[in-house]
Amino acid sequence: MKGARRFQDYLKDQLKNPVFRKAYEEEGVYADLAVQIARLRVRKRLSQKHLARLLHTSQQTVSRLEDPRNASYSVRTLVKVAHALGKELKVKFI
């Protein structure tokens, strides 16, 4: 398409704006957590329902944990998820 901008070029321009950059980076943290939880669950060959049983919660709650738009993770919940998946949680500021 003539004149069409590639998304990467558009994103690069947008990231020059400090307000946009901050929001983008914050959302990236939540999206990364959701993807990590889903990948670990799948590697362990667990359904959302089975993981929910291990966490003493509902399948809907596990679904929300795996939703990249979810921005309401607590450290306590992440610790429980890590233990249920046979992992440790490590939080650090970089």
C-alpha cells in the first residue's frame, strides 16, 4: 500500500511521547505476566479449571489472570500461582 505506515514506525514515533511511553511500558508488564502464566500452565498441561482447583478459585479467575488487559495482580496471588505451577516468584526493580 502506497503511503501506508508500518506499525513499528508508528509505535517508534509514539514512544517519543513520555506520557505514551509510560503507559505503554506499564501495560507491557501486565501483558507479560498474563502470557507467562498462560504459557506455564500450558507447559504443565493444566487446564484453566485444573489450575483453578489448585488455587482454590474459579476458572473465570484464572481466565482473568491470563488476560493481558488485567491490571489487578496482587503479589499474594502471583505467589500462589507460582507455587501451583512449581515455580518461584521473583520481583525486582530494574
